[in-house]
Amino acid sequence: MTLLTVEDVSKTFTMHLHGGSRLPVLRGLSLSVAPGECVVLGGPSGVGKSSILKMIYGNYLTDAGRISVGGLDIATASPREVLAARRGTVGYVSQFLRCVPRVGALPVVAEPLIERGTDRGDAEERAAALLRRLDIPERLWALPPATFSGGEQQRVNIARGLIAGLPLLLLDEPTASLDVANRAIVVGLLREQLAAGVGMLAIFHDPEVREALADRVVDVSGFAP
Ligand SMILES: Nc1ncnc2c1ncn2[C@@H]1O[C@H](COP(=O)(O)OP(=O)(O)OP(=O)(O)O)[C@@H](O)[C@H]1O
């Protein structure tokens, strides 16, 4: 069984503010991710790695092809179906944390669980356990993450991405701002998720993180137009 199947996907950006000029980025992209598998997207800067994650998460449209996430074709799904896939199947840890201003780190991390119907007390307990595991000092938990250091924000973002226990995770450089100790914590956490059957499609520039987690690397330059 595959969790994620990308078949023959193409993407061209059209710059409406620049006379409609067109920037072809990907052609004929195909890949798949099975449960418990970590597939890493490789290739030089600008080749389209982040754009692939954004298409799978439904943030960017695709021009052609199919993207099956747990059986749903994201490329043709309605916005409502995309939101349902995000609630039940696919999580996304972007490079930078974007969240509601003035909400503390603990409720920010607990929110995805509360949205899925978990009661606030239980959700905040799970959030606390994750924040502790990720070494975010307890004195920060009530504070909004906007003022946190880059590495602290990144760990809050990871906690928020992992808390719901979704079967498929899209990871865009989740360890880029972390020191060695925190990187090791995150790698340990992701390994546990893989062992529990979570599938991952990831961008890891750090060769040690790749070595520790990747089952396969897909070179995206093979799909340049
Ligand atoms: N929303 C957008 N509008 C226009 N062009 C875009 C958009 N998003 C990405 N691009 C362009 O698509 C190309 C691929 O970008 P993308 O961020 O996917 O590359 P990447 O492989 O992830 O790069 P990096 O490793 O530097 O993060 C780039 O040339 C970028 O300028």
C-alpha cells in the first residue's frame, strides 16, 4: 500500500504581476511513499523541492498529473476535501512557524488535536509532553512563539506538525535552525514515527540527518522541464 503517489505531475508558475511570464519548474514528476518510509527530495536550490511539498499539501495547484494522498486525488480535490485530508491524513512542517499572534506555544501545539475533537486538557497534556521532549523550557510555554529564537520556533513547529499522529508527513528542512543536540532529539522523534508506520516526504539538506532517516533520495533535477 502506498500512502502517497505522485504521477506525471507538471508545474509552471505564471507571474501575473510580471506580464504573465511563465516559469516551468517540473515535468513528469512521479514518486511514491509507503507507510514507514522516508523519501528525501534532493537536487540543487530552486529545482522545485518545496513546490512539490506545497502541491501535495494543496497549497499550490498542479498543471497536470495526479497526487493521491490516502486515496484522494489532491490535484482535482475540492477545497473541502483538501482540508479533510489535512485533518486526517497529511501534516506539513514548513520551514518557518506561522501561527496566530498572541497565542502561547502550548495552545499553538495543542490546536491541531483540539480541532480534531480531543478535549483541551488531554491535548495540552500531549503538547506539554512534546514540548518537554523537544527541550522547550517550561517558562516559554505560555508565551507566543513569535518572539522565540529560530531554533525554538522550529521545534514548536515540529511539535505542532507531529501532535496529531497523521500517517503522512511533509517536512521542509525541519532541522535547519537547530544545534547538534536538538537535531539529535528531532531525528530520534522522527525515527520513532517512522517505526510506528508514518510515511515521510522530506527536504533535508543536512547530510547527517539524511543519512539517519532517508530510505531513498529522489533527485528532483531529473524532472526539470
Ligand atoms: N509562488 C511562486 N510563484 C512564482 N515562482 C515560484 C513560486 N514558488 C516557487 N517558485 C519558483 O519555483 C522554483 C522552485 O522553487 P522551490 O522553492 O520549489 O525550490 P527548492 O528546490 O525548494 O529550492 P531551495 O532548496 O532553495 O529551497 C524557483 O525558481 C522559485 O522561484
